[in-house]
Amino acid sequence: MSFHSFGLLPQLLALLEKSSFREATPIQAGAIPAVLAGRDVLGIARTGSGKTASYVLPILQNMSGRALATHREPTVLVLVPTRELADQVHHVFQNFVAALPQMVRCRAVYGGVSINPQMKALAKVDILVATPGRLLDLVESNAVQLSAVSTLVLDEADKILNLGFQSEVNRILSLLPKKRQNLLFSATLSADLSQVQQVLLEEPVVVKIEPESQDTELIEQVAYAVTEERKGPLLRYLLREQKMKQALVFASSTFRVDAIVVKLCRNQIRAGAIHSKMAQQTRQITLRQFKEGLLPVLVSTDLLARGVDIEELPYVINYELPRSPKDYIHRIGRTGRADRSGVAISLVSPEEEHHFKVIQKKMKKRVPLIDTGEMALNGF
């Protein structure tokens, strides 16, 4: 479906065309008309399907010609689970705001950085993108008021709830006007999200892009049976033997992420880490270097499993399996995007083999285990 069919502003259409976006994705085709009409929306589609633009474009369209924010009172609030997603959503808004005939001010706020510059920046803000904890800190400091919010967006809503933000989200909801437009976007429809949407959304338009299992069709999945102590050498062997110029490696804890990076660097393989215990500026620099191809290997917790778009990523490696099959899908879904193929590699220890069978069953796809017992890994 062409973006011209939605009746968007000529300035927005011109910017879309300049950016080579001419056809709306399925989630955009379903959500944009509903948001433009002022309806509540529940949008379910995988990361990378265009969810952000499906609310950014109609929100900006609806703001055009209206009176904008007064002092420290945004009219649009977007809640996100991570700092990286906050930056990404803010970047999308900023790209399209530049095309509008009137000035619309968008700000992103999150923890891990000094709160004082954020407090100053909120003197004039129309669209606020925020993580729940930092937003409440700013509210308590009287740096921002939520009484004028007319549109609320929960992006990666299920992830927000999974990370334990539900009590904070409830506090935020209590500060908002009761009459407002509510938009929930998520990669999956969890039980927690079902309960929230029943309370939060009023006669919503539901846009659900199915099925998730087909999202892995462009991904070549490979699994290696390997003992825990040989995972490190095998990882280094694969990175070198397959000449991987860009690989995203997932581990289950911040401690393991750091340990993997140390070992890679000691073996002359350039690598960086991203996890929740790192300073935000360091995370931003590392992610930017990886996206630009300046850093060949990025090791992360599930912090980067969703909500962050890395274009044309060729390799994803599961150093350790995630806890749930859904998280496995989200991890490997970082590759094989935008009709481009990718490779997802899993290093499976004997203790993880049963769990890997469960993942395959849920995924409805068999991934044979390659035995590495005879593989010579000395020197790696």
C-alpha cells in the first residue's frame, strides 16, 4: 500500500520518498489509518517490521496545525523499556519532525546519564520519549508534568512489563488525563500485555502481523554441540574461519558478556560489550561503532535482542541459549531482515540440549546439532 493513500502531509510524503520508503509495511498499513482517526491501537509485529514509523507518522500528522506544548507539558508520551530504544525512537521522530511546517520539539530521557541536562531540556517539549524510571524521577523533580498528554504510546510493551516496570507504568498512568489516545505496540502478545490492553485500550483496532514462525525463513540456523569449556575457543574459531566482519554475540549475564570480550581481545579479535551495568555514553559509542562496521564483534545480553535495528547484520551467535523460545526468536531475528539472508549460530552445551529441543519444538523447525568433539580448537 502506498503512503500516499493515507492522506499524509506533502512534506512527510516527500521525506518518505527521499528516503526510498514508498510502500507501507503491513503493520503500517493497518495502524496508520487507525491512529490518524484517533482510535486506540494494539499493534503486534516483530521488531524491524516498521512499528515505530506506524505511530510516528500519524502522530506528527495529527499534531500539525494544533496548539503545541506549554511549559514542561508534553502532549505525546512514548514509554520504552531501554535507553537504546529511546534513542532510536527519538531519532525517527527527529527525522520526520524536520519536514513539518511548524516546530515540534522531541526529547528522549532515560537513566544512566546525568538528570540535570534532561531537566533543562524539558522546558519546552511536545513529544517525550522516556523509560519509566527516569520519567518518574523527572516528575518528582517537577521537571515535567503529564497532565496535558493526549496520546500515550507503549513501544515494546511486553518487554516493558517483562522487565518489571508494571508498577512504575501504573504510577505513570495515574498521572495522565483519563481521556487520551492509547497505542500499544509489541513484538509478542504476552499474558501480561493482554491484561494491560484490556484495561488500557478502548475498542482498539488490533493489527496483528502473523505468523512469527515465518520470520526465520531467511535465517540459516546452525547449532554446534560443544562442552562449556570449549565454547570460547569454538567462538573464536568460527569468527576467524568464517571471516565474520560483523557478528552480534548473545550471552545470558553481564559477567559472561565481559568475560567473552576480554578473551576475544586477548586473542586479537576486536570486540565490544553492551549491557545494563555500563555507562550510557559508552553503550551509545559502542553500538554506533558496531553499526558503522568499525567494531566487528559486539557481545550483549538480551538488552539488544529487541527494539534496536541493525541494518544488514549477517551473523548472530548464541553463546548461551536464552531462557525462552520467544527470546531465541527475537535474538536470531536481528539478522535475516528486510528480505536479506542471515546466519544464526548457537553453541549448545550438553546441559542446554534439552532446552534447545524445546526451542525447536516451539519454533516448529529442526536445527541439527553439529558434533565438535573431533574439531581441533587448540590455539583458538
